Amino acid sequence: MPSDPRTGTCGYCGTAGEVTRDHIFARSFFPPPLPNDPYMVDACRECQEKKAKDETPFRDFLVMADTAASLSSEAEALRPKVRRALSRNRSPQLAELRDKGIMKPVVGRDGKSLGRALHVPADSVPINEAIAWMVRGLIGNVASRPLPDTFDIIVNRYYPYEFAELRQFMSEFPFYGPCRVGDAIRFWYVGDSQDEFSSLWVLGFYDRAMFSTMVAPRSQLEPASSSQSSVCTSTLSTLGKCSPINRGRR
Ligand SMILES: [Zn+2]
């Protein structure tokens, strides 16, 4: 249930006006029981609606189609619910996902066949957008003000066979975490004392779909570098100072 509207500032877009408390990680990502201490941020209705349009297909993709995340026990627990929602939902976005998908055999971690599942090309899912909403929400929570539009968020996906590379990346910076959100989501972060927004985040869904994100002023991110780590080292000069993230209601 959304909380009662009140006047405040949206943690995603910065508009002042009517806001309600928003779950930064939507409840639809979690099989029961839901996390009892969710991460929240004030949000305007428009941002909550736009965010839902990105996060729902992303959740559906992770649970139904993603070659890594869909093998997790959490995804398995959510699948009947998502399947029912998909069969009821007639949105053009989801129809497009289904049209682009190909049925492929799925093999479990033990090498045994798990039947067939719909595989959808990742570029047809708003993955980066969904991750960026979550990171914006976390920054709105930590900094108590929204990320200015002079900043960009760069998202990078890691598959299980790239986890060694991810561990190497994380060992280069003083990451704080893991912060756990139920059993389904974990995240780590490191801030920069230069400003309250520049930061690195690693978000993990169902332990199998990992994303690193870098938040930095757009001017420092152009032109695009060949290596994310080298951009981090040059733009985030004073990593390590983090503000704590507030959980639940304020
Ligand atoms: Zn907003």
C-alpha cells in the first residue's frame, strides 16, 4: 500500500510537490517473505509510474528468461506468479518481448535439463534503465537530494563466468557491503568525498545477475573510455567516504 501523500521532494527527479514513500527495490522482485526492512525514498507519482514501466519488464526478464538469474531458487519461486501476470498482461511492451524471444533448452548448474524457457535478447529489455532508477533511488536516499542531471550513470553487466573479473574490480575500491535486501538482492557501494553523488555501485539479483554502475559528472565521463576501471580511477579520486543508507520509513 502506498503511504499517504505529503509534500516533499522527489528523490528521483527533484520535483517538489506531492510525494509518497517508494520502494527503491520493488516488492515484485521478492518471493515471499518480503523484506521487512526495505530501502525507501520519497517519490512523485510520475517517477513511480515511469520506474514501474522499466522495472517490471526487467524483473520478468530476470525471472523468466535470463540465462543466469532464471536458474536461481528465488526466480524459480517467483516464476508461477510472473507467468500468471504475463498471461494476463496485454501490454505492447510485453507482447514485443514475447515476439522477440526464442524457446531454448535450459540446463541447470548440475548439467541436468530444466526444460525449455523463453530467451529474450537483452537489448529489448530496459535493463540499464531499471538499474539506473534503483541507483538514483539509493543516491536520493543517501544524499537526501536527487542526482543532478549533470551526472550520468553507466551500467555494466557481469555474467557468472565474469564474476572473477567483478571480484577483481571490487577489490580495487573500498566497497561497503553487502547490504542485503531480503534474500533476492544485494548491493555494495563506495562514495567519493569530492561530492555526494560520484560513486560506484554493485547490484546483485538472485546472486546470478550482477551489475556494476558508475555515477560521475557527465563532463568527466566523455569521451567514453575503453575501460571502466580506468575511468573510475581518474574520476573518483577520493573514494571511501560513504554516508549510511536509511532503511524503512523515516
Ligand atoms: Zn519525480
